[in-house]
Amino acid sequence: AFLRGYGLFGRKLFVAGESYGGHFVPNTVEAILQHNHAEESKKDGGDSDLQINIAGLMVGNPYTDWEHDFNANVPYARYHALCSSQEFAEAERACGNHFARCFWQRPDVACPFACAKAVSKATENALSGCIDMYDIYADVCPLSGQSRIATQTFLLEQYRRRGMSPVSPIFPTCVQAFTETYLSRPEVQLAIYATPVKRWRECGLSGDGEYDFNFQSMLPTYRRWLGGDAPQLRVLVYSGDADFILNFLGTQSWIESLQLRVRKHFRKWLGSDKQVAGYVTEYEQGFTYATVKGAGHMVPTDRPRHALDMVAAFLAGTSLDEVTQ
């Protein structure tokens, strides 16, 4: 009904998201592919009008694979001057380079005490509330009792210890404090037909906004697609390079594990303002990985112009080398 009602039959569809979207975006695409296959497999040939012309997907700073992604936080802290060489060396010694088991604990993997202690120390500055773990170069909110990062850190620690996670809370300095105040006003809740709550919070919503954290890796899905078990999709994975929590080291690690053949090697790309916007590697089978220089977890928030350049090029099917200057 939606496709018919809006005249969308045959038009290319791209699915995009960020952070935990590293799971729900490829899962959405996979559901569409399965739907299309079911229609094609019907004895009468199915209804071509019910098939969705899925063309590709785009994920930014995505949570994709627990081990690759969360093994990268301790090294990122070291390489961005957030811990000492001694603290990093101790974490390597105690954890054997398997940091994920204690940085983001999961119920089926043991976290040795010595490793937990070393990982906690090595990531303390990143998670202390003094900086924004989603954009390490951004300022934090100075309002007394309303530091957004302290709130985020508390939620992150509480949820991940229970194998759960809140929705990624990423906003410019102090916007969270102001937004919570505004959306807690009864007249605002009434005007937007929201369920009344005494205090609105972006994460949790008094326990109703929680979801179970999915430790399942999405790598088998990518391998199946890239192995030819699906119509070829165009894929863009990108990383704001100032994000600590789902950083470029982890993303590059899981991409390298796919063992794709490189078509165009790592090189800079320029935005429409003629400035270096980041770096890009293009692989065969329509897979592209790009970084966005100076952006955090939410790339469009920090680098809106370069984000638009990147998205426009992807949708047009052109290389980031070809962004109009």
C-alpha cells in the first residue's frame, strides 16, 4: 500500500543509519532481499509490483562486530593521547590484546579481573565525563549538574554491564540539558500528543526505551552479500575519526577481515569547499570505506557540508574523488 500510494515502484531504495544502525540497517536490507526472493519464488512468478528495488546501504560509525569494534577502544585511547604508554602496555599484558571482553562485557565471555582493571584505567579519561566520548575534540556542557557526558557515561556503564544499551545520545554542547527541560514541560507533551512523564529523558524514558544489546556479528551477512548470494548492493561505510566509542580502528579491522580486493587505495578526498574532508578506500563489489576528518559519532552534526558531499556522491554512484569543487 505504501509503495502504491506514493508511486515508488521501481525507484531505487537506499537504507542508511549510524551507530546501532550497524545492525538494524543491514538487517532491514536483508529482510527486503528475502521478501523480494519470496516474491520471485512464487509459482505464478509473484507480483513484481511488490518487489522493492533495493540498491544499497550506508552506515556511519556502525556497531557491526563486538570483537572488532570493542577491541579498538583501548588502542584508540592510546593513539589519541587519552592514556599513557604504561597504561596501554599494562592493558596489552593483562588482556592479551583481547580488550573487548572487559571494555564491553558480554554474558558468555569471561572478563579476568586484571584485564578489567587495566582496561578501566586505560579508558578512564575517555569515559570520565571530562571529554565527549562521542567526539573527543568537542566541548562538554559546563552547566552545573547537567553535564551531558556524565549522564551518558553513567547510562553506558549501567546498560553495558547488563548486556543492554541506550540509544546513542549525541548532541552539541548543552543541547541535551535544554531539550530535556523543554520536553518535560506538560504543555509541550500535550501539544505533541506524547504520553505524559514527569521528566523526559532521551535514553531509557523511565525504562521504556531500553533494548536488548545484540552481540550477533553482522559480518556473516556482509560476507554472504559480497560472496554473490544476493544482487549486488552498493555499500558505503564511513567513520567520523574523532569518535571514541565506535571508532575507525574497529571499523577498519572488520572491513579488513572481509578480505575484499582493493580497487582504489587509501587516499584523501576533498569536500565541495576544496578542503580535505577525509580519506577513502574503494573495494571491488561496490564497497567503499571513508573517514570524515574532525567528525565525531554523528558525522552530519559535526561536518554537515562534508557529510552532504559524501551522501550526494554515494547516491549518484560517483567516487568521492569526483565531489564538485
